[in-house]
Amino acid sequence: MSVSAQSLNDVQLNLLKLFSRKMSETEQAEINEILLKYYDNLLQKEVQHAINHKGYTKEDFENVLNNSQRTK
């Protein structure tokens, strides 16, 4: 799949330059883990923000879980 440089943002272009060298499988796995942790952290912050904004409680989540298990 060919991607033009015009469709990439500055971060993507810099990452391509940074990772243009050969890497071992271990290095690739470590970089993947770093990126996964980064995006997991962003997701957790967004979920927490939504929970706080909506005012959901632990009981709300337990009710949803209990109700969905009854319908199965």
C-alpha cells in the first residue's frame, strides 16, 4: 500500500524518519508496547472524563452488567 507524504502528518513523517533503520524483533515489540501503553492511557483518560461528565457510579455499571446477564 503506497501512502503519499502529503497524507501524513508531521508526527507520522518524523516517526518514519526515526524508524527508517533496521530493528530487531525485540525493538519492534518494545516500540509497539510503548505505543499501546500511550494510547491505552489516552483511552482511559477519555473514559474517565465521560464517566465523570455523565455522573456514572459503580452501581450504574453493576446494574448494566446484572441486567445484560439476565437477558442472555
